[in-house]
Amino acid sequence: MIASGANRMNEKRIAALMGEDICKADADYVREHTGFAIGGVPPVGHLEQILTFIDEDLLQFRETWAAAGTPHALFKLSPEDLLRATSGKVIAVR
């Protein structure tokens, strides 16, 4: 889930979209499935293909910023590039 920093994810909506219950992933799970530590997980380059939901509110911005593999690095991209790179599905998060 890639969401605007101003929004909180609606867990019930995500669970309904996935057709199963969800829970917050712990640090070990995140690293095992993405190859990155929490706080530095980029939207692309994961160890496994990941279903990505993108907050529709991000589409209102000219540019977005994403983690770049570490908690201390970011990169800039347009919402359109984010959608293209992730093959993400745009949803209402709130």
C-alpha cells in the first residue's frame, strides 16, 4: 500500500479488495518478502512481485517521494511513473 502521508489506510477496505483478512507486517516479514528494511522499502525492486495499492490522493500531486532502499534515502517521481513502475491499482484509502 502506497498512501499519502496525510491519510491513514482503511484496513477493512484493503481486506475487502484482497478477499482476505490482513494484518500489519512485522520487520522480519517485510525484509523476507521485499529485501528491504522497514522505513526504506521502495515501491519497486522487491525480491517478490507484490500486489500494490496506490492511494488515489497521490494522483493530485505533480511529484511524489518514495523510499530508495534505506531509511535515509528518497527519490522523486511523478504519480504516473509510480503507477507505471508498480502496476499498482488506484484505490480510495480513507
